[in-house]
Amino acid sequence: MEILALIVMFFMFGYETTSSTLASTLTCLAKHEEIQEDLRREVLRACPLGEEVTEEAINSITLLENCIVGSCRTLWWYI
């Protein structure tokens, strides 16, 4: 029973962290349109429309990772 409680707890914490990070990232991108446009160009360059999106292509989008990491830092600063 204790293991089941831990699994549920990890699932809930992971869900909350992910949703908070996504909300924070999208809020920052909405406030900074120039970064949003740079990110859009980088995503379209790595993953052109109509082509298959691969893990390698996603990993090549460094600005996306930087935005997410920056949002996590900002999010944890307020907690």
C-alpha cells in the first residue's frame, strides 16, 4: 500500500511541476514577442511543416530548452 501511495504522489508532483512550467513558459513568451518570434523561426527551421518531427530535431532547438530552463528558474524563484 505504501508503494502505491508513493506512485500516486510522484505522479501528482510531476503533473503539477509540468503544468506550472508550461504555464510559466507560455506567459513569458506572450510577454516577450521578440523571443517568441525567434523561437518560432528556430522551430520551423528544425521541424519544417509537412516533415516528420524527430527527437533529434527537437533536441536541436536550443532556444526552446533555454526558455524552459529560464521559466523553471523564474518559477522556483517565486516559490
